[in-house]
Amino acid sequence: MARSVRRTLLEPWKIALIVLAVVVVLAIVIGLLVYFLVYDQKLFFYNATFRIKNVQYSPNLQRQTSAEFRELSASIEFVVNQAFRSTPLEKRMVQSHVIRLSPDNGGVLVDMVLVFRFVASDSRTLLWESVNNFLLRRLQSSTQPLSIDVSSYHLSEINEEYGSNLLNSCCGTRMDRSAERITGGNIAGEGEWPWQASLQNNGIHRCGATLISDEWLVTAAHCFRGFRELRSWTTSFGARLNPPTEKRNLRQIIVHEHYAESVMDHEYDIAVVQLATPVQYTSAVHRVCLPEATHVFPDNTTCYVTGWGALRDDGPSVSELRQTKVEIISNNICNRGEVYNGAITPGMLCAGYLEGGSDACQGDSGGPLVTPDPRGIWYLVGIVSWGDECAKPNKPGVYTRVTYYRNWIFEHTGV
């Protein structure tokens, strides 16, 4: 005999309450996860020092931009970064950076900063022990081609302000964000291009410039054509023209002595500007690296150009800093008849795309063309100089070649 089954169905309002309760619980759980994974995190800074036994100190290691410093620092940072690969700290590590290299007992003393992102409420002692154990274990293993004196190794936690100051004192460091186009492109965030400056005449943006020390800027000579009165010029820093992050008056303007102001000539299009008072380096305002005169930036190198210039030919300037990606084009290609027909000299370089679409424009003059090295340190490649309109096919931007004028910059600034 079949057994009848009686089913009790919940009323719709009860089902709705249950669903609502589940949604609320999930929202709370997700909210707590987001808080602890994102908002409850902070940066932790550590200072690591140790001696390399098999490298003899050279005076060139004093300069962060020398080939010797860059190569040795890259090897050191590789060893340190390897210490945290495939460990629980791998995704917590933000960066490692060699601050200085000094002579020490026949070898080289390394002074570097390590940055991690941890949950703020975690035990600082346990975090330090974790970082220290992984790094020490790596230094105790094979570190070829470097021979590290493990007995000289020391790791200490430093506060965020001091750690940030150490990093900001180095040239070419920046916040790691994506960079895309100016013409039709995206807006730069604060601290993305901390060396970018605006040169303003009577309070109106006229040109870009690049911070190369705490008191010197480099820019284009043509920015001062007909505007040499020092008192009418100011400079500001930060991604916004109004309000600026910092603002300074100028002490002096030095235009290249061979620049022909009375003629529409693009040769020697370079000038340096001294600030009336030095800037204080912060994450939002600090210097780019100047390349050595012998530094070669290969053709097709990806670079970025930034500025407050127009988004189209003869358009108005903008108030928010923008950025675009371009590539170095060889002078041979740029001198072709359909491009600039022999007008590109050794002191110039072209960057952009022959198909057009990405370029600097009016108001970007004097601003920086930069590229990162393998360590992620940014170097000044060129200074926005001239071009045929903006982003046209076969008319890439033309820049003053910084390496060509590197000795001139040093002679006038000591940088």
C-alpha cells in the first residue's frame, strides 16, 4: 500500500527573510575580508646591510647612474628578491632597492631598503623574524657571482617616514602605476611622475620641465623665446596645476649659449633653471636620473612623455597631468624624405609611431621623455622640443637628446 507524503512549503515572506539574512552575512564576511586584506594593510620598511667580499670598490660606485652601480645593484637586488620567491612573503614584498654602495675592508658595503605590505595588526616582531629568516637563509646559500660576508649582515625595521625618505632621495624612483597615452589618453595620478614640473609665466602654464636635483630643472630653450624676465616666471610640482603640490620662484635661467632665439632653429634647444629655494623630496616630488653621456638608449625602446599640453593640435592646455607611451625611432628613419627629410641632427631624437596616434603636443614643450632601466629606475632620455603638429602619421615628436648635452648640463648645474 502506497504511503502518502505531506510536504510543508515555507511561505514566501519567510524565504525572503532567509535569503536576506544570507546576503547580509555574506556582505559582512566579504566586508571584513576586504578590510583586513586591503584597508588594514600598511607598508613596513626594513634596512638591510651586508658586505660583498669579491668586488673591489670603485669611485664609479658613488654615482647611482654609472654602469657599475646599476649592474652591481641589479645583481644584489636579484639575490634579495630570490630570498622571498615561493615563500609566504612573495606577494607581500613591494620592492627592494640599493640605496648606496660604500668601500668596506677591501670590499663593498651594501645599504638597501626592503618594503613589504603586511596587515597592520600583525606582530611586528614576528614579521621582522620572518623577513630576517628568509633573507639570511638566502645569503647563506650560493649567491654567485657575488660572495657575501654573512657575518656582516644586519636587518632592522625602520619607520615609514625614514624609509620613504631614503627611497625618495634616490633618483628615478616612482609609484608603480600603468602609463598610457596623452593625446586621447589617461590622467596621471599624484606621485606617478614626481620629477615633472610646470613652468609658468605670469601664473600661466607655458612649458614642462624636469627636476634633476633639489634645486635644478632642465627644459627646452625655446620656452624662454621672448620671455626672459626672471621675475615673471614660477614653477610648480604635482599632478595638478591648481592647486599645486609645491611652488617655487626661480633664481636663474641658463639657456644654451648657441641657441638662436631670433631664428626658428631647433638646434641647442636646452636650458637649465635654478630654483630660488630647494624642494624637499617626497613621494610626489623628487628627481629623475640623468643618464651618463655614454649611455645608449636603443631604437624601439619604450618611453613615456608627460605634460599638461593640448590633447589635439592647437587645442587648449589641460589642468591635470597626462601621459603617453611612445617608442624611440632611429635618426636614419626619422630623416627619411617622408618623415623629417634630413632635419634631425645628432643632438635630437625622435619618439612616437610612424602611424601616428600618440605624441606630445603644444604646452608639453620642455617636458620629460623617460624610460625605466631593468631595475625599474627612470632615466631622462629627451626633452620635448618640436614636431609637425601632433600625432600625425610620419611626424613623430622630436626631442632634445639628453646624452648629447649631458656634459653641458653638468658644467652649468654640477648635476
